[in-house]
Amino acid sequence: MGTETEPRKPSRLGIIRCILKNSVTRSSKIELTCVCELNPSQFDLYVDFLVKMRLLEVSGEEEAEAFETTRKGEEFLRDCAWIERLLAG
């Protein structure tokens, strides 16, 4: 008998990276919620945090908001990639 495992939930850091990576070129809320597999409420919590940390910028009206990674957000992504390479040995 095989055991079924539940799909692994992405980590908080993984979700943050997903939002930032997919916002390097402007993205919409719909695009980001689909790609990062978040519901709108979860997405709003992450966006609030990322904007507060100045990693993400939001522009436009509520119905047509666009999200874009800031320079600081791009540096954060580079730092994460560097740490991953270090850990990989």
C-alpha cells in the first residue's frame, strides 16, 4: 500500500519570492494570485508587508492596480539566490 502525501505548502519566504519575482515586470493582482497560488486575502497580507518593507510598489486604482518590485526587492531576490548557492555547497 502506497502512502499519499499532501502537497507541500510553500514557505512564507517562497511566497514572498514568488510575488517579487513575478513583479519584476509589472503584474496584476489576478496574475500574481494565480501564479503564487494565493487567495485574495492572503495576497493582500503579503502585499501590505512587502510595501511596508519597500520591496514592492503598487500603482493605479484599486480595480487596475499594478505591482512592481523595487530596487530593494530586486536586491532581496539576489541575496536569496546567493544564500541558496551557499547552502547548496
